[in-house]
Amino acid sequence: MPQNVARRPYNHCRYAGNNGDVWKHVILLEVLRNLASRNPKSFHYVETHAGPGYARLGENGDWRRGIGRFMQGSVTIPSHPYFDLVLPAMQGNLLYKGSWVLAAEYLRNVGHPNFKLTLHEINADTLKMAASAIRKGQLSSWVQLQPKSGYDALNKLDFADFILIDPPYRSSDGTADDWEKVMAAVNKARTTSRNWMVWYPVFRRDEPDELIRASGGTAFELTWAPDAPGWVMKGCGLLTDPETASLMQFQPGMLRTLADSLGGLATIRMLNGDGLESLTLNSGLSATEAQPAEQISPAHHDVTGDCGDAEFLGNPIEFGERGVVFKEPQPSLMSR
């Protein structure tokens, strides 16, 4: 990291719904659409860093350059399960669904007969919000929330059909980062599951490139501010194992169209011999056109976005040895 540049504490709710989130969640659901159909008898989804499940978006924030573009009618809404799940929840109350909520709702909606999600989270406030999100979505029949480190849990995991590694890369005090832990988690994921995915931010090129080289995976990147000065997020990527990458049935044209709609440059990066090969999918926009630097500064993120609190979704919860426990019985889905 350049000297004299302070990293700000990370709060994903300030980024929720931005162009990187749309990119991540469209690809995630596309992968799940294919994996779930290949595993019709049972499907086990594991997420190392659950987060709150929902984010209440501020009136102004990064989401306007992400999911907001599709709400304003300025770009065409593609036919995809992501938009079917996200846009209705955004109308009126601006609640943006996180990865595991989207995964659980998608698998439930397509009628998968036997799926489960195992989530991990260690932040006490976030745990309460995640538990409340499970109750709101009537998902407790399929979702188990564990108050423990996802990294530690991964080391003890015997098998999963799909693993999502999605850490903040910055701790709450803005000092620590996750790059080394992520590489160790990828090494474990490769022995536990054939199918895994890692989300990563692009602040500079060296950490993502080293992760791609060491893992031997394929990365799908969206860059929206390549020339922005300072320690700001210039883009993000999703690193997958080769098999997961091959499961994506949508053609590069969909990624190209999505990147254009989000004002970014889409690239596929993979190992080729001793170096990295990059396939550019679209022309992209200039840094000034896509994301003016003053709009993506860390100071900007300090005043936008809010995950709300643990009670905004209602319903009391507590934690037991096996994870979240609801104090009141969940209504049956059959009674709705």
C-alpha cells in the first residue's frame, strides 16, 4: 500500500447495490442456476462471511451507479433471476438483498427439493441483522447461521457443493486485510469442493493478480475507475475454479451488455503459462465518464448507506451451540 494513504474502516452497506454488487450477484446466480440443476438430489452452499443479508440504502449512494441504473429506466433490464429477485424489494423501501439471501430465495423459488445454506459471521451486530433477515424471508428451514469465523469453519469442512468466500478485505478498524487468509481459504476450498468463488476488490493490481496466479482460477472483473487516484476501489472481480467458470451458460455478450450498463470494463483473466492472459469483453468507459474520482473517495463512503439495525426486520432471536435460534416458531410456508 502506498505510504501516507490511510485505509478507511470497511462497511459493506456503504457499497451495497453498487455496480460491483450487481456484477457479483448476477454471476453468482448464474453459477447457482447451473450447479443446482446438476445436483438435483441435494445442494450444500457455504458462505464464509455472511453479512447482514439486507442493506437499507441511503437516498444518495453508490447503489445509484449500480442497481439504481436499472430502476431509473436508463438501461435495459436483462431477463435474469437476479433482477426478478432484487428489483421488487427495492421498490419503496430500498432494501438490497445480499448474496446468501439471493441464493436461498433462488433455490427455494426454483423448487430445489433438498438444499441448505451454512453461513458464518463473527460480528455481533451483523449476526443479529442476519438472523432477522432469515426470519423475514422465512428461510430458517434451509439456512443455518453460525457465529464463528468462516475461515476456521472452512478448515473443518468436509464437503460442500459450492463455497463463496466474500470477506471485507479490511477490518472494522481499517488496518488488517484478508489477502493471505483468502489464499489459504482457496487452497482449502479446492480440497473440499469442486466449485468455489471468491469476491475481491481492485485497489491495485498486485494482490488480485497474485491470487489468480496462485489459485489457477479464472477471474471475471469489472473495472469502473481504472485511473482514479488514491486508495479507492477501482473495480472488483470474481475468481472461480475452472469448472465453475465453464458452467456459466450465458455468452460473453451478456457480460458485455451488463458491463456497458454498469459503466465499466469487463475482462476475463486467467493463467497462461507463467503469465496472466486477459480477454476484454467490451470497450468500457473512461474513468471520468464511468466514476468521477471525487465521487468514489473513501470520505464519500463514510456518509452513504446503512444496514439499519437488528430490529428493523423484527422478531427476537438468540444464539445456541448450533447457530441461530428463533424464540417464536416460524410460520409454515404452506400457510401463506
